[in-house]
Amino acid sequence: MFQTDKLQGSILIADDNPNNLNVLRKILTDQGYKVYPVPSGELALKVVQKSQPDIILLDIMMPPGMDGYEVCARLKSDEQTRDIPVLFISAPDETVYKVKAFEAGCADYIVKPFQAEEVSARVRTHLNLRYMQKQLLEQNRQLQFQAMLLEQIKDGIAAVDMEGRITYINGAAAGIKGKTPDELIGKKACVFGESPAVKKKVLQNTLKHGKWQGTISDSVTNGTRRTMEVRTWLVYDTDRKPTGMIGIGSDVTEKNQVTDALRQSETRYRELFEAMSSGVAVCEAVNNGKNFVFREFNSAGEKIEGIKRENIIGKPVTEVFPGVRALGLLEAFQRVWRTGMPEIFPPTFYSDNQRTGWRENRIYKLPSGEIVSVYDDVAEKIKAQQELVKAKEAAEAANHAKSDFMANMSHEIRTPLNAVLGFSEILMNEAQNVRQKAFLENIYLSGKALLSLMEDILDLSKIEAGRLELQPEPLSIRELLNEIEVMFFRKVRKKGLNFKIIIHEDTPDWLLLDRVRFRQVLINLADNAVKFTHQGYVEMRVRGEGSEVRGQGSGGNTSHLSPLTLIIEIADTGIGIPQDQQIVIFESFQQQKGQKSGEYAGTGLGLSITKKLIQMMNGNISVQSEAGKGSIFRIILSDVRTVEQPDTVKASSKPDDTETEFRPATIMIVDDVASNRELIREYLKDAAFSVIEAESGDHALSLLEKENIRPDLILMDLKMPGRNGYEVTEIIKNSKLSGSVPVIALTASAIKKDEPNIRKLFDGYLHKPVSKTELLSEIKKFLSFTGGKTLPAQTVEKTELPEETKKNLPEILKILQKKFMPRWKEIQEVFFINDITDFAESLKDFAIKYHIPFLTDYSQRLYDNAWSINIEEMESLMAEFPSVVDEIKKQK
């Protein structure tokens, strides 16, 4: 029931007539209300916003401002004021005014003149309604809050009447059944189980005792089995007659699963704890971390230490293991306990009155605050490490001895080879007898083969020792392949093979690779292909994948160019490789089984070194082959950087250093091997040099210091009896008299690590065996010369074309422009010898057909120079071709 007597409230009165305001204020004030009188609609709206009255009395006509209708409409459109009752109190009594007032949203309409009793009664009535509305809203909010709480509860809650119909069910309970509350209200259902036995058990126990509590494991929906903890109560009316039942159910399926999982985890932990091969001790800090007592100790710990866990549980660590304090292990426990950061206590020798041994500890802090030490007896590990150190030292000693042996072997082989190759080269140039010249060429080639074999052995040794380092530099792939074609031209021509080089148009011109090692790889593979192919072809194919750059550039800048995958294939139609041999051939000192050793000579090192070099270049090599049909060796190099052409542009022709004219100078040769000194003297005999020989370092110093000889250049051997080349050169460089004389090192050593020391002390550096060209080229860096003897390029002799030929000039010029000029441009870009040979043959046939004598002569000389691999003359003649075509045009 609502209280209606002595209602307290606040009332706003808006009327432009002061008399009406005063009368109404008195009436309502006498009734105990708080009154806010205002003379206009605008003021009424401001007061309402501040005071929020319980009721508003509003006149309609309030000139000159806002009338009552507009004030009411604004109040009803505002969220904060729309629920305040508005009573119009006005003079017009016509229906039209009343209708408009109610349309504006008023709650009542009082006609002037009014009676005080009527105003009081109507105000009281609407105030009662206002209070009742507020109470209903509050009750509704409380009910909604309670309903929300019930819906938020994870437990399922349901109420049923005595016939089993659901009268209330929250979302959690409905979810157990897989439905919504609306779908279940009014339906008969056992919320917390489906089987008749469960229904009977819950109902009978609740009716008998008035309440029941228990656990139900039953299918609740769609055959899903859940475990529920359930509590039920009977609901009574005022006469203590049961009217229904309330049940609350908690789904503990996951909880039980977690409990079971924890139990199983505990079992597994215990099994793991006991099964660990490492000792594990769990300790608790005491005395604020000053000491620790044992709480757990596993079987492995018992075995390692020879103690029983029951004898140490609860005892201080320092009592069981007195040596931990001196060892520093107790301090490590304390650090981990304070900081929580795990520590690895390195292998340390432990000793006390009862036990000794090597121990390695890993110390951790558990969330519980306990310290765990996982430790091992590492005596065997320490022993193995000590033996490993000894073995490593022995291996390093052996490796050092091997390196010394390789260096000595290199020196001892290179020294006589220097004479063999040098003198055979000199004699080949001087010999007139063809048979003798052939013998000398065989000697020279055999020496080169022996040098190549030694280089292979040294390379393999360096690779296996990890001492071979790649030196990437800008490399023109087209120039390199052209060089390889020139190298194998005579050999493939002799065997009648077709040697092809195909470069995919998207392959960049310049790459960043170790030129020496990349060239070595390609030569090894090309040499094998030519060696094992007797008819058909050898083909080298190159393509790049993933590059954004193609063509020439400038500046040598590599930072903005993208890397690519470089794919090289060397294909041949040779003897092929059986499937079971395709892995063996890449092993050191292995060759294909069944091949004729006399016909296919070799050490079996080439492919092994090739594979290792390719792997060092971040690549791999594979072979696809069939016996009797040929092979394809495929190289894939990953992340090869593309570069722009370096600023240093290759000159169109290179002067022959052997034709250089030197100015008179004195050169001292210091070498303990007479044949080496004789060879150098022979190399220098045609130049204007005075040569002084010293057969040892001491002899050289004597000549310089005692005999006051002042050479312009010294050629210094490094390995000599007595003072070696390093010592002698250091003395020379520190001398006031000879310190400015340049010294070029001549060495047969092949040790890469020696090169920085050589370059630091010496002005130049040559590797034996030394050719005449190499020697003179190096000497040019230090001695004056007047230039080389250049041979003028032979020009084409132009003659007047026959009249018959002139008649066909339009056709001739058309063929030259459409066929030969485009082909000439292609060849100029790549410059492969086979292409030049084909071009010259085709051009000669064309010249003969149309009777162009000077073109016939030109094409014949181009063919001859290509066939004999005269590179300089080839380049000159190819460059002249456009002028030859222009000469034909002038014949019109």
C-alpha cells in the first residue's frame, strides 16, 4: 500500500499573472509543499533543470514569450524531465485547448477560475501517482538486478511446480539442456539428469526430507554425460503446503577432470622425478635464506651420493654436505633464492670426509619458494674432455706438420718446375725444327699438368683445413665464358665437337663472385665434359633467377642491386655416368669405375674440389646422367649479388709486355738455385738490363754493403739457406744506402697466410713458376720504359666493285643491313669464337656469291684469326665491319 497522507514534494508554478502565482503558492505552501513560482516559460525551463520538481503547474498563455504548449513539449522531449507530471491551469475551457494540451503531453487540465480544494485534490492525486510510479520503477530495477544476478551465476537454478513443470530457469540451467529459458518455461523436464532413476532419486529424497544434496553423473542432453553437484528445496505456501521445488546444480565435470589430471600429473611428476638419471634435490630456505633443508631427494641422487633419502629429509644441506660452503654452492643457492634467476654451477670438484667427485649443478627457484638443484656426476665427462683436449692438441700438431709438409712440398716441386716450364717456353719460341718444337710443347704441357695436380692437392688440403677463403669481386660472366671458350677451342676443334655457350638474356652482365675459384669450377667441369665426349657437343648454359638488374651500369655500387639464384648447366653427349656412380665421383681420389684409366687420365680430385668450392659459394651441384647418352652437371648458387660494371673499363687491346722497351737499368737476382737465376737472366736478356746474381742472402748483402753495388731493382727468393728472403729484405729496407730500392719477392710457397706478410715487407710479389710475361709486367711497375712495339691493324684493301656487282647493290645492301649487321651486333655483345667463325664463313659465302673481292678477303682473314684464336686481331677486324659495309655503300 502507498502512503498518501502528508505527502511532501516540490511543485513548480509558471504563470505570467502575479495574482495567480501568489494564490497558488499560498494554497500549496499551506499544504506543506515546496513551491517554485516563475512568471515565464523560459524561466520555468531553467528552474526545472536545476531543481527537478515533482510536479509542474503550467499556464498556457504567457505573453510575450514562450506559451505553455511549447514549454510542455520541450519538457517531454528531454530525457531528464519527460517523466515529471505537467498540469495545465488556464482560463480557456474549450475542448480544442484541452486536446492540444494533452497532445503536448500534459497529465491534467484545470480551468480558471479554480477552487483551492480542486487544485489541492488534483495535485495530491498526481503526486500519489508520481510516488507510486517511482516505487514501481525502483522495484522493477531491483527485480531486473536480481534476474541479472541469477543469469550471471554459473550454477544452474530452476524452479518447478508439484507437477514437474518448470516455472523458472536461468540461462546456466537451460544451457545444461542445450536450450534457452523461454524454450523450457512451462515444460516438464528434469534439469539435472535424464534417466528415470535420477528423476526418482531427486524427487523422493526432496519430498521425504524437504531438501536434498548429492552428486549426479548422468546424460543431461544429446547423450553428453556430465557430473553435477545438486541441492534441492521444497517451496511452501502460507499453509505449509508444498507448492513446488527449487534446485541449484553446479557442473563439476571439468573440475573433476582437472582434479584427475592434477592427480595424474602428480603421479607422472613423481615417476619422472624418480626416473631422472640426474640427481634432484628440493630444498627449503631456513633462517631467512642462511641455510637450506632437504624436502625431496630422488633415487638418482641416492645412487650418486650413496645415501638414503630418509636419512637426509629435514636436515640442513650444510650438515649433509659440509663442503658446499667452501665450494661456493651454498652461496649460489642463496643467490637463486634471493633473485629467482636460475644458475648453472659449472663442473667443480667436491670433497668432504665422506665423498669426493666432480659435480655439475643447475639451480632453480620454484613458485613455492623452494630451491631445486639438478646435478650430475661428471667425472667421466671431465675425463673425456681432458682426452679431447689432448686429441685436439695432437690433431693441431699433426695438422701443423701437414701444413709444413704441404708448404715444403710446394716449394720443392715449384722450384724445379720453374726451370722446366721457363726454359721449355724459351726453347719453344726459339726452336725451328717442328719435331723438336712438338717435344718441347709436350714437356711444357706435362709441367703444366704437374703444376695443376699440385694445385689441386693444395686446394683440397686448404679446404679440408678450413683455410681457403673466398675473395668476391665484380665479375663479367660473359667475359669469363668467352675466355673459357678460347681455352677449349683447339681441343674441341681437334675432337670435332660443337662447343656451345648459351647465356639467358635475363642474366646480369656483372656478378659478385670469387673470380679465381668460380673460373676453376667452370674449367674443371668443362674439361671433364670435353674429355669424356667423343662426338656431339658440349654446352654451357647460364641463367639467373630473381634479379631485377640486367645490363651495364657504372660506378661499381652494389648496395641497391638485388641478389639472384645463378644456375649453370654443363651438358654433353659423352660416355655418361651409371646411376650407382653418380655419388662416388664427387668423393676425393675417386673416379668412375670401369673407365679406361689410360684414356681418361686424372687424379679424381677435380669434382671433389669443385663440389667443395660450390658449397663454399652457398651453392650445390648435382648430376643427371645416363650411361652412353651423356651428362648434365647443374650448379645452383643462391643469393649471388648483382653489381654494376666497375669504373675501370677493360681496354680494347692489351700491349704485349714481352715487346716493352725498357730504359737501361740494373737488376739484382737473389736465389740459391742456379737454374732459377739462369732462367730469370734469360727472360731479361732482350731488355737493356745489367743483371747481377747473388747465390744467397748474405752474398746479396755483401754486394750491397761491401762492394757498394746499387741496383735499380732486386728480385728476391724467400727460402734460402742462411738468411732467408724476409731477413735480407728487412736489412735492405732499413739501410740508408739501399732502403729505397724496390724488392720483388719470388716464392715457391703456396701458403695463403704468408701473403699479407710478403705484401707488407716487399714492393711486389710473384709466384713460382714465373712466366716471362708475368715477370716483365711486374718489372714495369718499378722501372721506366718507352712503350711497347705495337703492330698496326691490317686494313682491308678496298677495290672498285665489278659492274655486274653494282647492279645488285640494292639487294646486297639490304642483306647486309637485315642479316649481317644484327648478327654482328649480337656477337659484339658476347664475343664467342664459334659465333665469329660461323659469321666469317657465312659472310665469305655471301661475298663470293655477289662477287665482292675485298669482302671476301676480309671474311677470310676474320675466319683465319678466329680459327687460330688471335684475340687482338679478331677484335680489330670485328670492329672494322661497319666501315666495310660503309665502303660498299659508297660504290653506288
